[in-house]
Amino acid sequence: PALIAGVNRARLQAFATREGRRFAQSRPVTRKALEKGAKTYLDGVPMHWMRDWPMPFPMLVAEAKGARLTDLDGYGIDDFCLGDTGSMFGHSPAPVAKAIRKQARNGLTYMLPTEAALKAGRLLTERFGDFRWQIATTATDANRFALRVARAVTGRPKVLVFNGCYHGTVDDAMVELHGGQTRTRPGLVGQVTDLSTLAVSCEFNDLAGVEAALKSGDVAAILTEPVMTNSCMVLPAPGFHDGLRRLATQYGALLIIDETHTISSGLGGYTGVHGLDPDLFVVGKCVAGGMPTAVWGLRPKVAEAFRAYDAARPSGHSGMGTTLSANPMQFACLVANLSEVMTAENYARMEKGAARLHAGLAAVIEKHKAPWHVVRVGARVEFICAPGPLKNGAEAAAAHVHEVEAALHTGLLNRGCLIAPFHNMMLVSPVTRKRQIDRLIGAFDEILTELFA
Ligand code: PMP
């Protein structure tokens, strides 16, 4: 077809080529440094997702301050990716940086708690509710451990996840719905187990599908984000979360809420703002202000059931925990972040900025009559290159238009704005300035003017 996401294909092609060339030509220092230094890495990047950026070669970061990066060639860039949420509160928030400096003189890891650990526990409960907490290093790990507990206390094998979900590199969640059947995602590297024996996939917002899956009696837990944020953003239909809670209870499954991205919603995450009632709660990425930390918590009655299970199991490797987790640096950062950064005032700033961004992008889309839309959950904004709203993961997958997105991302970067690479996600931190938001809206308008002329 001549049109892709409403854009003339030839025009898109020309734009993509021009923007790719512009990025490469304007970064001689970066290019030279990569040519000299990247060879020791597999495929030239230290973590293979870094190949998924759409630019001809990665940007090398020289400095990060507030919501702004400077690259090796000296370009200042407004950062709306913010480490894909790890730096949602801005780069090196001052209280966190101060806590790091102080702890840096006092050991980095002991495999023993500190007094700050006790304070962090109190703060976690204050922020997120009455859970029995555990500290992990990544949200992936936190989800894995939460799932292990759910299987342990229910004695059931499967996790129910939603088509198009992402919960980190948790093997069990790497399934998709294909012709009504759950199957292992075909792209999963080196996978040797048929994951449909461990997981069942349903469509988001489909309570009848969830009930049918739960009826089989083999589901230990529903693992879900409150809003699907990892494909194109899909909001829950009214009553969906109440339905999940009711069905989980009715069929004896536990409800695990993964707030790793929806922590953008406001104080206490989506759970806090909308009054969800999970059995297990997970949040990672920005919870300690960017220091690699994740937390997971069990409701007291789940904790009690687990305690009984734990006391009866043969001693030995539990499959939970990692050596460097719950280290003193994490606690120092957790305390600083929870008490001084993840505050109502900061969330109010983020909300205000994100609303401005949402309205600005929506107006540009309207102006150019693009068949696109914008969605937002608190500080997290996403434009989607298809009409909306989207109902589920299948629709979200169909709404992805990689060629358009890749060209747009490079085009935005050439205009000084960085957004997340995997889809069109933008975060507004408490230190993101109004003028940065307006620059992004302006850049978006300039690009759509070219694409939709
Ligand atoms: N849960 C959700 C909802 C996520 O979006 C992600 C990462 N994008 C994770 C878990 C995993 O986080 P990490 O890669 O830090 O382990």
C-alpha cells in the first residue's frame, strides 16, 4: 500500500534516509570512539537491547543532569526516555546522589542489613501499603520470586499473563496468544521448554477469557500490569481490575500487580491512586532513584501461608534472592528516594508536565489529521501511530508501525529529543522543564508537517 500509518511510503522512506544520514554525519566523535572501542562487545554493544535504538549507531552519553543528556559530540538532548523509567525522577536526584556519596565511604555490599534497611521497610509500607517486603535488584527478579511464592502457596503450576505483556526476562511470561492458543514467543532465545505448560495467555480487558482460564484450576497467579505499557499503551476498561480481583479470589489464584512502569501514575503507583488490592506487589526501576533495585511484597496472609510452606520444605536452595541484593547502597538510595524524591509534590509536577505534553501532541495529531492517538498514565505519555483507544495486546501489536516509529525517533533525536526506543513512550520527570516539553511538541509538529504534507 502507498500509505503506512497514514504516511506516504515514499515520503517516509526519504525522511528516514535523510534523518539517519543527518544523525551519522553530525556525530564524528561518537563514530570514531565506537570504531575504536566497541569491538570487545558482542555486536558492539554492552547489552544487546542497545542495538534496538533506531539510529545508525548508538549515542554515547557524556553527561546526564536533570532531564537532559549531553552526548559525546556535545549535543544537548532533552531526555524523555529517562532510562526507560529507571530515571523517571530525573538523572541523579540530589538526595539520592548525596546518599550514594555518603554510603560510598562505608561499604557497598555486606550480605547483612543496615539500620537504613529498617527505615526503608517502613517507608515502603507507608508508600505502597501493608506488605511483607523483599529487596531484589531487578524487576525481572522480583517478578520471578513473586511467582515462585505464588506457586509455592497455591501448589499450582501456571501463571496467567496477558497477551503482549512484558514483565522482564521472566521465562514463564514469554508466551503469546496465537489463534486462541498459548504458545512460547517465537523470538525467545535458546528456549527449550514449551512454556504453555507453565503459563496461559489471555487478552487484556477480557474477563470472560480470564475466567475460562482460571476455571481449569491450575493457575497459581495472575501477573499483570495495571495498564499495559509494554506494547502500545492499553488502558484497563472500567471494572476490569475489580473483575480480576474478584475472579482471582473466586478461583483461588493470587493477584500479582507489577507496578514497574505504572509507578508513573502517582503516589503509591496505580495501586495507590486507583485502590487496587493485589496479593503480591512488585516495583522496580526507579524505586531507588535509579540505583538498581526492585522490591516485592506479600500481603500478610500470603506471607503467613508462605511461612508455613517454608517451614515444611526441605532445606536448601530456595531459588529466591541474589547475592548483591538488599545491599547497603540500595537501602541508602531507597530511603532517600522514597522520603525525598517520590513525593506528592514531585508527582504533581510530573502530572502537570505530562498533561501538557499529552495535550500538545494530541493537538499536533489533530492539526495534521494523522490517524494516530495519544494515551497517558500519570507521567507516562505515549503516541500511537494508529487510531485508538486500543483494547488489548492483539490490537496493540497491530498498532505498531516499526518503520514509522524508527524514522520518527531518529527525527526527534536530530531535533534534540530522546524518547524510548521500543515504542513511542515519553516520561516527564519532576525536573523536566516546560520549555523541554514544548520543544518536543514543536519537533513532533515539524516532523508531522514533513510526513503529512
Ligand atoms: N515489569 C515491567 C512492567 C517492565 O516494563 C519491565 C521492564 N521494561 C520489567 C518488569 C523488568 O524490569 P528489569 O528489566 O529492570 O528487570
